[in-house]
Amino acid sequence: MASLALATACQREPSFDEKFEQQSRALSAEARKIEAETRAQLAAAREADRAAAELERARPIEQPAQKGGQ
């Protein structure tokens, strides 16, 4: 029992620098994740724009209605 108390007493709290480094790594990882998601969404939006433009080019041009019932 005494060894358990001694072991927990020996565990020190991380220093400011250690906490800062850990948080910095976590935030950097989250930023990379967000950037990857953003790049994927942007690529999907660009592809959707290309597809819409392709559909627009493939659509036949409508002729204006002629006057006088011809």
C-alpha cells in the first residue's frame, strides 16, 4: 500500500512547456484534419461546377419561337 502511495507521489504534473507542446501537437493535428476536409470539399465543389458546365454545353440551344404561327 505504501508503494502505491509513493508511486503516485512520484508522478509529477507536466510542466507548462510539456502541456504547451502537447496542446500544440493536438491543435496542429486538428488543423491538418480541417485543411484536408476543406481541400476535399473544394475539390468536390470544383468538380460539381465542371459537371454543371459540361451539362450546359451539351444542352441543345433552343431556337426562339417564330411569330405568326410559322
